[in-house]
Amino acid sequence: MRHGKKFNHLGRKAAHRKAMLSNMACSLIDHKRINTTVAKAKALKQYVEPLITKAKNDSTHSRRVVFSYLRQKETIKELFGAVSSKVGDRPGGYTRIIKTGNRLGDNAEMCMIELVDFNDVYTNGKDKKKTKTRRRKKSTAKVEETPVSEDAQVVEESLVAEELPTVEEAPAVEEAPAVEEAPAVEEAISEESNTDAEEAPALDENSKDEEEKSDDANDENQEA
């Protein structure tokens, strides 16, 4: 019965199981891929991935913790060197399990477990660089753009205001001949004065005629 069996014991005692997973983890780190059964690969995945995450922080404490599991100096050097630099940007999921069929003899289900970043077939031998995207609020963009447009409008209005007086002053200079029309008014006044002067002698002659007639009438009355 499987009372209290929360993980696969793999048919081994605790010491045997820990030693086997440690050796398999060292082989995976050194060779980057190994062939084993699916049950052992799943157990190895849970065993080695926390150690790879620990290797991202290269410190004395991290090295000692990982060494307590693996117990091989060369493997520790490889893990904190090439492997940690390769998987530094990956947040998890460092291994991949690919099933390869059943084994002859006991018909066990076989697979290949490998480190994801060291597979040149899937990555085509190219290191993909992740592009970082930043989210910007639209409101801030609008606030930043409005002062620029207002300044542009103010500048354009000031330029127009400065150019308009120069354009309107040109006709004012051309209106100077209107001042020269004053002699025409003077000529009209002089002509009116001349007509008045001409009419004045005519009135004097009429008055003289009337006076002569009045004098003749007075003489006739006296003779009578």
C-alpha cells in the first residue's frame, strides 16, 4: 500500500535514492543531456532545478549548499560557470523531457532529459535576446504633448502679430497724396470769392441806377 507516499520512492531506500539522484544530476550538468526512464527523469527534474536556481546567486553560501547535494567540485564549477550564465535570464523550467519509446526487456518507458538552453536543434545555435517592453500611460503622454503644441501656437501667433503691422503700414504711406488735395479746396474757395467779387459790382450798378431814378423823380416833383 502507498500510505503517506507523497513522492516516487523509485523502489529504493532513502540513502540509495539520494545517491542515485545526485549522480544523475552531476551527469546532466556535465553532459547537458542523459537517457533514463520517465519515472527517474521526473524525480531528477524536481531534484536538480532548485539547485540550478540556487546557482544563479554565486556566493560562498550557495556553493556550499549545492555542494552538500552534488559532492563533486568539477560539477560545482561547471554549474556556477557555464550553466548559470546560460540560464541567468530564465525564470524556471531549466530541463526538458523528451520520450523516446519503451525499453526492450522490461518494456519501461524511456526518455531523454536535457538542459533547455543547451539544445542547438531547437534554438538553431542562436542566442535569443529578450526585448524589454515598457508600458506607458496615455495620460502622461498627452500632458507632455499639449505644452509643446501650445507653445508652437503662441510662437506662430506672435510671428503673425509682428508681421501684420509691417504689411498694414505700407498703404498708410501711399495715402500721402490726400494731403496734397488742400490746394484744390483753396482753388474752390478762391473761385467762390471771385464770383462774389464779380457779383458785387453788378449789385453796385443796380443801386446806382435806382439812386439816379430816385433823383430824377425828386427833381420832377420840385419842378411841379
